[in-house]
Amino acid sequence: MAKTTNVTHHKKQRRRSSKKQQGWFRRFRHMLFGSRAKRIFWIAVVCVVFFYVFLFYMFLIIPSSVRSRWRALYGDMVYPEGYSIHGIDISHHQGPIDWQKVSEAKIDGAPIVFVIIKATEGKSLFDENFNENFHQAGEYGLIRGAYHFFTPSVKGRSQAEYYMRQVHLTEGDLPPVLDIEERGNLTVEQLQHEALQWLRMLEAEYHVPPIIYTGLKFKEANLSAPEFDRYPFWIAHYYVKQLGYKGPWRFWQHTDLGQIDGIRGPVDLNIYNGSMYDLRHLTIGHNEEPMPEE
């Protein structure tokens, strides 16, 4: 009986203690948030703290490349320093283009000099806007190029034949461009073999080494065999002050969020690594580099 009484006494003590704690919490909560004005005050304090934490994170913690992307999203583009020859690359995703405005547009205060246009993909996909875009780019005096998006599941020879049926480059155009970003189910060696099939067939057709477009990491992982060293590289590496690739390169796609007059929405922006003389010397009919013997 005494034991039961002790248990009951302890339970009552715990309840009284719990009530005291709850009462203290209520008084504290009332002191901080008891009125509407106090609640608004503390909400404002939380918002200010969050804002300063956000700024600290954005400008001191996260990489500069992420900050640059955020700035680009809001139209505050940071351009690579030390380059004066600018260009764009486009496809049907840009929709109808006002080519007169594009030809008069400025990128970092400099005119657009070149445009590289999607033409084909795989062995059967043709960009619906290619013919119009390619014609208009030439009409407005831009150095133009045509790229093929490589499909790993299709033989390189078949893809080269399809490109040659659909695209007809002329003197003054950039060499054929191979956009290679995916390995699919191929090994590195198989991918290289198929890509070289495309490159060699197009070089035999136009007597100029084609350009290879790819991402920085993809280039380092899949296209670093010596056989590729003779081709001009166009490297995609976004939101950095300097291109991270250490080897020779000709073009750098530095953002996919560019804004220019004549094109609605974002567009890829590029720079050329060299002079205007070098760029024109790269084009068909002006490139004197001989094709290597098999």
C-alpha cells in the first residue's frame, strides 16, 4: 500500500513539474510573440538573417562558376577576358531569328563574327530550320558553319554519308563540325573508331580537318588519343574565367544563357582563340594543312 502511495506521489510531482515547465514556456512565448507587432518583428529578424546567410553562401561558399550562372540567368553576363572574336551556335530551338538584328548585335561590345548551325543528327534527323538559318547567315556576311550531332548507336560512316547528302559547304565556310557528347554503349576505343570514320570522310570531301565540339570532361575522358590532336577543338566549359582545357583549342563555348538582339530566349555564346586572319585561314578554301596519308 505504501509503495502504491509513493508511486502516486511521484506521478503528481512529475505532473506539477511538467505544468511548471509548460507555464514557463507559455510565459516565454507570450513575452516574445504575445502581440502582433512582436510576431512581425521576429519574422523580420528571421528574414534578415536568412538573407545574410544566403549572401554569405552565394558569394563566399559556392564555386564562382555557380555564381556566374546565377548572374547569367538574370542577364548579368560575365565574358571571358582577352578575346575579341565572338560568335553563336544555334538550332531550331532558337525558333525564328531576325538576322538583321543578329548581324548588328554586340557581344561584350564586339560584333558577332561567326555562327555555327545545327544541320543533322544520326543518319536521319535533319534540323528543320537549317536551310533558312544557313542561307541567312551567309546573306548577312557572317562566317558560318554546320554541325552534326553524333549518335553513338549509328555507324560513323552512315552518319558522315547523311551529313554530306544534306549539307553543302562552300569556300569561306567553316570546316564540317562534329558535335560529340555521348558515348552510349560503346567503349572508348569503339567511340574513337566511329568518330574518326566521320572525321576522315568529311576531310576527304572538303580537304580540311573538321572541327570537333565536345565538353571539357568528355574530351579528357574519351577523345585524348593522339589521332585527334590534329583536329581543331571547340570546347564547352561554362561560367569560368578561363577555359580549363590545357591542350590547343580554337573555340570556347563559355555559356548557354547568352542574350542577343534578334533571338528570343537564351543562346550559346562562343569566342575564337586567335585573330580574324587565323579564323579566315581556318575556313574551307583557305586552309593549307595537308591531309595525312593513311
